[in-house]
Amino acid sequence: MSDGIVRSICGIDGVQCNGIKEGKYGLALIQAEGNAAAVFTKNVAQAAPIILMKERMERGFLEATIINSGCANALTGKRGERDAGIMGEIAAEHLSCNPDAIGVASTGVIGRYIDLSIIQRQCSDIAPYMDSSQKTEDATAAAIMTTDTFQKHALVTREDFSIGGICKGSGMIAPNMGTMLGFLYTDADIPAHDIKSSLKNAVSKSFNRVVVDGDTSTNDVTFLTATGSAGKVDGNDFSQALLECCTILAKQIAQDGEGASRMIEVTVKNAKTESDAEIIAKTIIGSPLVKTAIYGQDPNWGRIIAAAGRAGVSFDPDTISCWMGSGSLKAPVCLEGEMTGDLSSAKRAMGEKIVVIELDLHEGSREATAWGCDLTEGYVIINGRYTT
Amino acid sequence: MSDGIVRSICGIDGVQCNGIKEGKYGLALIQAEGNAAAVFTKNVAQAAPIILMKERMERGFLEATIINSGCANALTGKRGERDAGIMGEIAAEHLSCNPDAIGVASTGVIGRYIDLSIIQRQCSDIAPYMDSSQKTEDATAAAIMTTDTFQKHALVTREDFSIGGICKGSGMIAPNMGTMLGFLYTDADIPAHDIKSSLKNAVSKSFNRVVVDGDTSTNDVTFLTATGSAGKVDGNDFSQALLECCTILAKQIAQDGEGASRMIEVTVKNAKTESDAEIIAKTIIGSPLVKTAIYGQDPNWGRIIAAAGRAGVSFDPDTISCWMGSGSLKAPVCLEGEMTGDLSSAKRAMGEKIVVIELDLHEGSREATAWGCDLTEGYVIINGRYTT
């Protein structure tokens, strides 16, 4: 837990859940009926549950979701697709739902068939005890973790509605949603079509701006279900609250990148377009040389500009300015193309848990922020021994 | 040294050189007169010597080259450009050349001014002892190294001409020539324009297919000078020999990636276009998840397909085949979209120094090969402590 919230999705009227984690195999059930939408991975190699859900979500309605961790059910062909369907049926049976209104998501090792007997048994263990308590929310968020080191929850409340979410992240987090599963719920009454557009917008500016290692998973998906009990709300208010909720979760994912010792936040200002700013911010965040420098508390700002320079966006390096800092400290390391020469403040900032990098391109008026983490020996150790 | 060649550029008639390395500061001089061309980094943040040489190489002629290691002279503004010019003048004076026919290259830390007094003094130390001996070639190849762990030489001989080269690589090696300096010489008599087109072609299929960490340097450049004493040669023969020479060097760079314990060679076959094959091969080679899996001798082929799937090239994952091996061993891990289930041979192959991955897309008839290395704790340690 990063900020003390342990009741987020269960803070939403109409949501019940439960979860179990046994060694590397976890199972979670979340029940909540309403209009729903999902955003999926852009990887052309898509896991079986993704293939299943892309079609099913056309209906724009969910009654419940089943999620397993430990096996991704990816690159498993027709058998995998059948297994994903059966997973949904198992959940439907235990929760007395329509099987066509069950969300299915998986995370874990790719290229292995899922063991349905484990799913069946774990489902039987937890389904009778679905609740909206702190305890069941906690079990649910824990069940979907893989190499995550802490649970990820967010709750955003407005006068007339709330949005709560849990997610898992950690490795394979990348420009277009790495192995990231997100489950968002709101009591606002939102038409299915508006849910989809709000979710796409929020994901593009939050989860899609987190880069842990540049890898993009076969399994990523974020669901949003609107139970509707709070009634109609203002569309803009809702979109803003949703982005806020997703951003809180996105930062938790960045903070918990595999092996990370520090979170990195990069803001690129005064770009010609928001897309230019985003691409540069994500290229900096994704640079192994920048990531290792920050791990080593080395204010090697030249690597930041070098990463920006290879992002495929044209700008004039002779007018660029760059600051490094943390909290209220913001130390200039390069002003209008000239190094400032004093790196002592920047070096001090890099000892903090959150390192902030700001770049001013002097090319226009648009900006974007991306989040990531440093690259440590821990990442190598975690990922060199994952299958076994 | 990877393969016992220690006389490569000095195997070319008309080439003399010398070098010195004192702690992190190295200097090399290579004298060879003839038509010449260069290929430069595509990073928009370009080091001072790159800016200088892009203009100077328009003449298509070099008499000598000066290279320093320890300071990249990058992001150093107008002062850096002046310093790069002075570096060339220092070399010209010591070697009695035309200052406008001096190649200048730098590698090392970005964002620091170059100490010209060191350049001047080292130049005075080595210029009187220029030679085409094994000893001076050795000193030259050693002088340009940064985090390289061995010197990189290649010599390709044909009946009527030869091509020799040295290079440095190691970190920041990426899709478009990372911090990679290459110095190639031939005794063939080639017109300046043909040198340029042959060099561009060879670099695009060799150095540009090496990925160590996805970072692309501000300083990359490869020079080719033709001394001409062997007379006219067949253009196709020459282009083939040049590609061969560059490929030998490219593989040495991959093998010596920062912290690498294994070289990885990825071949993508039966793609629609060579460019599709290249993009997928480089995305696989650049994936931290693939690199760490290979370091851990973990035949996690799912990560290979997942990396291919996010390369931005469309293909059908249900018809893809994948092999992992080494030397004469080539073990299928996935055939036409179905996992083979037996990973024991693949796992054994991953214990070797060179790990080969082959992917068959079943989409067309084009192929490409890319080279890289695994990702180890060593990379993190090297790059977390570089500036200090």
C-alpha cells in the first residue's frame, strides 16, 4: 500500500469482491453490475482472455469479473481461448450471473496452458464469501499481484459520485499498457458509449504514460463498470475524476516497477504538440542509461538530452533547458543549451524517492508528463529467474 | 580481442597510427590519405565533432583522423564546436596535414567541455611514433575504448584489395548507431561518391542492427577512407567485402555490450519486407525482458513473441514459429502458433556464449538479422556509476 487507502472499489455502492493467493497462483472475483467498457493492449500477440473480451465487451455491460495471476493464458491458441471462456463460465456459475456478462483477465507466465482445476477450486473457496469489506478488497488486490511489491488502490470522491480502482503492474509496463490490469468502478450512471470514450482518454494520459521497461504485454486490459446508483453526473466532471483516479494508480505502478528504488517523473514543456512532448517524455523515462544514472544518483543530464534527441521529434538542442529535482527543489542543469556547471543540488535531489526531470523545448506551448522508475540489479534478478 | 586479429587497419597500405590511454583519457591518431566518407548519428542532439564533420566531409577527402575518449564534447554549444576545430588543428600541425582534411571524433561523458591541454600533450607524445606496426595498431584500438572490455578489429582480404577496420562500442548502442565509433580503411581506389553509398549500405545492415540498450548516442560516426594504392576494383565485390568487415565488427560490439555475459543473434525469416524483419529482430534484441531471460538461461519464448508483437508490424501470431539454439543446435519452442512443450534443448543452448533466436513469420520471403546481448547486473553497475 502506497498511501493508506485500503477500501477503494469497495467504496463504490454495488461492488463486492474476494480473492485468494496461494504461492504464485491467485484468483479474484469482483461483482458489480452495470454499463462497462474496456481498453486493451495494442500488442498484436494477444492473450486468450483479451481475444475473448474484445468481442464480449461490444455489449457494453458486465455483471462480474474473474482474474487469475500466475498464468497469462497467452500464446495458447484455440485451447487457450476455450479455457478463457470456461474461466468465465466458472465465475458465472459461482456468482449466478450470465456467462456472457463476465469479464476475464489473466496475468503471469506466457506460453503455458492454464490449470482450470486450480481456477475451479479457488473460485469455490472464495465465491461464498464475497463482501464489500476492507478484508475482501485487500484479498482481491493481493490476488492479482505478480511481482508487485504492494497493492494498488485509488478512490476519488466528488460531491455526487465516486470512482474507485485497483490495479497491478510491475514489469512489462510500457508505452502502450504493459502487463497492467486495471479494474475501475463508479456509482455514477454513465451511458456505455461515454464510459468507453472517458476510459480511452484517461488511460491514454495515465497508464499509457508509464514506462517501466519498454515491453508491452500480451494481456493488458483496464475495465470500467458504472453501477449507476448515484444517478446522472456531469460528463466533464466524470472524465476529470476518472483521469485523476487512473493517474494515482499509474504513479503507484511506476513507483513499484520491478526492482525500482526510485520513481521518476518527466515533464516536457513548450513542445509543438502534446504528442511530441509525450514521445520525448516516454523516451527519456524508457532510456536504460537515464534509469541507471538515476539509480546511481548520478545527475548525468547529458543522457537525458541524448535520449530526447533520439525520440524522433525535431527540436533545437541549443535552446533546450533542463531541470532535475525532487519535491520543492528544482535545480537547473542546462539553460538554453548551456550547461550550468553546478550539479550539487541535482545530485542531492537524486537521493530522494521521487526524482523529477523537467525539460523546456522552447518550441511551442504543449506539455506532457510520463512516469517510470530507475533500473537496478533487482530488475535483472527478478526477470532472469521468472519462469522457474 | 575476440578473434586474434591485431593488425587490421595497419594491414592496409598507406595507413599509419598510434594511440595512448591514460586512465579514462585516450587519444588516437590515424593517418591515411584518400577519398573518404562518413555516416553519422541520427540523434538530433549532435556532439560538436559531428557538427564539424558533417560539413567537412562534404569534400569527400581525408588525410588523417584524431579521436579522443573520456569526453564526448557533446552538448557543449559554440565553445564545443570551436574546441572540436582546434582538436583537428592540433592533429594537422603534428602530422603536417591540411587542417580541413582531418577527421575528428570524440566519445565519453556528455555535457562537459573538452580539456584541450590533455589533447595537445597526448598528441605530442604519440605523433612522433606513428607506425603501421602491430604495436601502434594495438595502442590505437585501445585508446578509443571507453567501457569496452576488448579491442575490436576486422580485416577482410580479397585477391585484389583489402578492407580493415577498428571500432569501439559497448553502451548506448542502439537502432541507429549508439556510441559507436568506426574507422575503416581500404587500399581499393573508390570514387568518393561510391564510398558513401557503399558505407551507408554496409552500416545500415551491420552497425545499425546492433542493439545493446536502445540508446543512441550524440557522437556516433563511422569513417571510411580509400587510400587507392590497389587500384580500381569491382563495385559489387567492394560493397560485399565492406558489409562483411562491418558485420564482423558489429558482432564484436554486440558481444562486448556493457555487462554482457552472452551475445544474442536474432533472425526473422519470411517477413513481408526486409524492414519488417529488421524492426521485429531489433525489438526482440532490445527487449529487457528477453535480455534478462537469456541472462537467466530461461527459455521464456513467450517474451520473444510478446516483443515481436509490439514491434508495430502486423503478423498472425497463430502461424508463427520460433526456434532457440546455439551453434548447430536449433530447438523448436513454438511451431505454427503451437508451443512444442519441450524446452530442455532450448535451455541447454542458452548456457552457450552465443544464443541464436529464429522466428518464421510465414508472411512473405524477406529476412533480417540483428545482434545484441543479455542484460545483467553488470550493465546496471557500469551505468549507475559512469560520471563519477
